[in-house]
Amino acid sequence: MSNFSVGFRNNGSIQILDLRGELDAHTASELEAAIQKCQAGSSFQIIINGSNLAYISSAGLGVFMAYIEEVRENGGDIKIAALQEKVFNVFDLLGFPLLFDITPSEEEAIAKFEE
Amino acid sequence: MLSQTKQELETRAEPEKKKSRESVILLSILFTVSFILGIAYHLFEWKTGSTGPLSLQLASQAVLVVGYTSLYFVLHQIYRTRRSRPAKSLWTILIAGAVLLGVESVASRLGGPSVLPGLEAPYNLVGLDTETGIPFVLASIFKMNVLALSQIAFALILLLKLQDLVLVKRSKISQRNWFAMVGIMAITGLTFFASRPGSSPGEVQIIAMIVAVVFMLVNSFRLSWIVFLPFKEKLATIGLTLLLGVMLLLGVGVLNESAIDRLISPGAASYLEMYSYSIFNFVGLATLFGLLYATTASLSLLFHLPTSGEFTQRAGERATMQSLAHLVGQVFDADKLYATIAAAPVEAGSAHVSWLAVSDFKSGSLTPSLVSSHRIELETVEKLVDSKALFDEVLLSKTHLHLEHAPTDHRVDAKPGDGIGSLLVTPLIARDEVLGALFAAKEVIRGFEGDDIQTIGILSSQAAVAIDNARLFEQQVERERLSRELSIAREVQQKLLPQKIPALEGLSIAASSVSAQEVGGDYYDFVQLDERKLGIIIGDVSGKGTSAAFYMAEMQGVFQSVTRLAPSPCEFLSHANTALAHSLDRNVFISVVYGVLDLEKEEFVVARAGHCPVALVGQARLGEYVRSGGLGLGLDRGSLFRETLEEERISLEPGDVFALYTDGVVESRNESGEEYGYDRLLSTLQKHRYQDAEVIHKSILDDLALFLNHGNYDDDMTLLIIKWHGIELPETTPRVLETEEST
């Protein structure tokens, strides 16, 4: 039933999460689990790759809000990259670009970590 | 329903009952007439001193046979309707025998002695001609008739009551054997029809007797009723059968002329012999069968005594099954259910102690908790047995686990005195899910036999169904309670939304809000700031359902209290952000648009806190979204919110239409996954912009419904349409021109 999945990748010390499908109230817990897993593995540099994320609801956005503080306290960050236009619009409407680094591509997000 | 069927059965049984009652009456009359005719014949013999012609003799015999056959059927009808327990049948026979003895002993002594000593029966009778049977005195007639009647009646009762026993667990064959035996006994009796009393039987008669005896033997081994008796009843029944045997042997009936027989009822049998030689033989055969049956029954009872325990255990199992089967319906009291299930193995006689562990289905964990025990304390169980480890094993194997030598198992910490020698763990499986485990223990090692394991297995599957039902029932109750609560919550939430839309001159407003679930996180409201100033808010709490609804209620509180203090949209939203920051969860935020319509200044000042932008169409406007900057409420708790928030001032022109909505409108997707979208919303607004707010509102919802092509929304959806018609003033025309120039 769930048409959402999270893929894990590494780029050096950066943990990249590939989101696929639709992130809504039902699937938000899967992203939560994925971020918790990163934290448990002491990876606090996280890039969310949204190139395959087709839809995000407000509950999905809430997941980022729930963890960002903790990740930043640990010297890391959650950067969001390669969002589809429609999904970016949802982030943008709420003002997420003011709170998160949202980059057009994964490479730019990696570059930002390396700064 | 049930009582009705019962009634129907009764009414249907009514004519049959009536018919049998009628036949009993008819047969009784027939018997009485025959009996009186018999007496009349004897009176005739006494009066004339001769037997009359042979035809009369035979006719009188035939009348007697017909009469007593009638009596047989009368008794048969009476007893058929009253079937009784084995012991009671035997008691009836014994009492009938005792009555017979009493009657015989009195009757045979009336009017002087009945027999002469030293002569062979039946030639020793006094008071009648032993050659012809002609009575010499009236007393003989009386004695003969009374003694014959009582002896025959006893023989018939004996047969009919033994029939009850023989035909327990009847089959077609056993029934046929029984009636064949009775028939052959009757036929054997009839072969003596023309014989002189006291004459020795011929070849035919001997063959008939042998056949009768063979059938008697066959029937005397029909003893199925014995195995069902409990131990004590078996003992008592042995007594009864022995008593019956002795009674029949010593002279109740017509088997022989023993010393005691002579002592109690001298000549009774001989009188019957004189009365009717064929009936005398039938009665003799019946007595013989009684004796045979009493013998086989008492021996069989004796041999079955040691196995009584087994049968008691079986009976216990059946009773336990039945009580469990009832429990399947009794799902209201989980504790009672658990107690009954925990006790079942012990009550069925398959274990010495037992206890029950069930997994906690509410928390969804598979960790079992001990819920009930029987003949052992739960604390003791916890100390002696690692029930969880054993449960885990049957959880995986889904079959029973039998520890023949329990104390040697690492999961059992019992010493020989603790009562756990062997342990049987049976999973309770319903719908392929292990709901718990039933633990049964015996004091001895290797205590569980195959049938114990089987019994407990059956108990367990019954128990699993009962527990499953109880759980489903509980879930159903919970679900109903929740849905009731939610419908109350829905009512409350509906009251948080404006009950009526404010009416301001020159303005038309239409609004609606639907929740995907019972309650939702969408909010809209109005506040009349002064006569020509209206504050309008629309908001959307992130997430759905109950938690969103609570924050929506909080938003409503903030709106109602803060707007009057902070009239500008930016001020209000900043206050609201501060007010809500403490109570919102970190992952929850509220997107809001707040605008103030000033009809005096003819402007709409609007600020957007992360919400979908206001759509604006007008007479001369192309249609646009007012997308000022701003974060959702609760996203930032510091100064960033205030710093990034922008206000937009829009000069009102007559015909301007504003649409405020939640993402449920634009993000609603049809079956092919396409979103309704901002463009479609704007063009629909354009199309209907000349209508008033009510019509535009309806048109958009209709268009959305048409687009979705299905009735259910998967998100909360709120739509608010505001139309500024302008105020009818004399200088309207120049004003319009003026504004047109400015754009």
C-alpha cells in the first residue's frame, strides 16, 4: 500500500536519503525512522534527495521540522536537494527556504557541506 | 423464535398423543372384556362341572391370549412415553416383583391351602381338577385369576423395562433382535396352545424354545448403558441386578417350584399353568430372560468398575468442552473468560495445575502476560517456570510443546515437590495468530498421555476462538466509542467555525469547510473590527485528524482574542506565532492567511504566514495570486518570522473577487493523479467572476467535484470567496474611471 520509500547512500561522511513516492501523514513515520537511523549512526550531515519525491503533505514537512534542531545541535544539517518543481513550491509556500538549505542539485548540497 | 418452534412441535405432537391415548383406552377395554370372559368361562366350568365342548375351551384360551396381548400393548404404550434411567428401570422391576410376591402370598392362601404336599406340580393343586382344570370351589376361580393376572403383569413389566435397557444406543439390528425375541417367545408360548397343562413339550416346542433362548442370549449382551454410569451408580446398579437375579431365581415368576416359592406363594405358578398353558410358557421364558439379563448385567458391571474413572474423565472433558463452547458467546468479561480457560485442563481431568498466558493485543506486543491460573498461584508459576521462553517457542512452532521431564528443562525451575513433573504448553491459535498459550502440568514425569494432549489441544482451539471473539468484541466497542467521541468532537469543531457570515454593505461572502476525517485542521473565521472593517482568516494545521483539530481550536482561541489588540495582519500574525510557539509540537505548524478588509479606505491588507496565496480576480484584472513572503506559524520561534513577514495592500475595485482556500482545494487529485492546481482554480474564478460570492463558491466546488470525479476528499478542504461589489454612490462612475486610469 505504501508508495513511499527511503534509500540510503553515502558520500564520504554525508548521508544521502533518496526519497521516492509520496510523503504524507501515513508515510511520514518512514522518513522519521530513516532520520533516526542516521542519528543513531552519528551521521548528522544529511542530504534529502527529492528528485523522485512526487508529493509532500504538511505532515511530511513536519518531519524535517521535528529533527532539524537536534541535527544542528550536533553540528550537522539537513539539506534538501533536487526537489521537483511542484514539491519545491510546497516547501517554498511555507517559507522553508528561509529555514533550510534547499538546492537545485545534490552536488550543490554536498558543496555546501564542504564549505 | 425458539419457543415458537417448540410450541409448533407440541401442537404437531398433540394429535399423535391423542391417538395413543385412544388406543390405550381401546386396548384396556379389550383386555378387561377378555379377562371377564375368562372368569365367566371358569364360572361356567364350575357350575356345569365340565369343560364344555373343545371349541369353547379353545375359544376361551384364544380370548385370554388376545386379552393379555392387549395388556402388553397397553403397558408398552404407557412405558414408551416415559423412558427412564437404567437404575430406575431396575427399581421398577424390583418393586413390581415385590408387589407380585405380596399379592401371591396373600392370594394363594385364601380359602385354605393351595397345594398338597408330596405331589408334583401342577398336579398338587387343591380346589380344582388338575386333569381338566375345572374348579371345584369359587375360591379357586378367584385365586387362579388373581395369581395369573399378577404374574403375567409382572412378566410384561419385566420385559418392557428390560427393553429400555437393551435398546440403549439402539441400532436397527438391535431393535430387530429385541422384537424378534419377544415375538419368538410369544410364538413358543402359542405352540402350547392346544397342549394340556403339565404335559411335556413336543419336538416343535423344544425347537421353538431353543430359538427363543438363542435370541435371549443375543439380547442379554446388549449392555451399552453400563459404560456411561459413574462409579457409584455402577456399584448401586450391581446391587439391583443381583437382587433381581435372586428374586427371579427364588420364585418371582414361574421358573420353578423352589422351596422358597412354595413357602411364599404355594401353587402360584401351577395356577397360571392351569389358567393358560401358552401364557404360562411365555411368562416362563420372560422370567428366564430376566434372569439371564440380570446375570450378564451384574457381571458386566463388575468388569466395568475399574474403567469408571476413564469414563468420568471423558464426561469431564465433554462438560468442559460444553462450558467452553458457551463461553465463546460470553465475551463481555475477559477475566472470567481467562479463568474458565485456565481451569479447563484441570476440570477436564487432563492436568493437575494449569495457567494461561495471553499476549497483550492492545499494545500489539507479543510479550505474554500471565492472566489466570488454576490450582496454583500465579506468583508460584512465575517463580517456577519461565513462561515467556516457553511461549516464545510455541509462538514460533505453532504447535504444542511437551516437556515429559519438566524439572530437567532449563526453563523450568521446579523441584519434585512443586507439582510440575511434566509440562504441556499449547498455543492458542485463532485466524493463524498465536493469541496466547495454555500451560498444563502434572505432578509426575511423563504424565501426559496422547489423549490428554489431544483434549488440551481441543480445549485450546476452543479457547482461542473465545479469546479472539472477546478481542474483536472489545475492539468493536472501542471503535464505536471512538466514533461516538469523534462525532461529538466534530460537532464541537463545527461550532468553532463561524455560525453566520457577517453581512457588510457592498460585500458578499461565501465559505465552506469539509474535513477528510471526522475532525480536521482547517480553520476560517471572521472578526468585525469596526463597522466597515472586517478581519478574515483562513488557516491549515499540518497533519490531519484529531491532533490537527486540537491545534485548530487553539488557533481559533488566539484569533478571537488577539485580532482586536493587533489590528494589522503582520502584528496579529507575529503575536499569534509567539502565542502558539509554546504549545505547537516541533513538527506541527499552521499556515495562515490573515487579511483586513477596509471598506472605508477600499483596501484589502493581507499577510501570508506560509499559506496558499490568495487568488484575486476582478473586472479588469487578469487574475493573480497574492504571494507575499512569510513563514508558517510555529516554523520559527525567534525573530525570523517577524523579519520575513510581508504585508500586501490591495486597492479594492468593484467586482474584485478574492479566493482564500486551503491546500485541499489545489492539491486534490483525480483518479489519474492529476492535481486540481492553481491554474485551474484561477481560470474557474475568472470564468465566474461576474457572479456573486455564493455562486462563485458553488461553481468552484462543482468544478472541483467534476474534476475529481469521485466523492471523497483525502484532505481537509476549505474555500472562502469574498466579492467586493462596491458601494452604490452617485460618483461611482468617475471613481471607476479614476481607478482604471491608475491601473
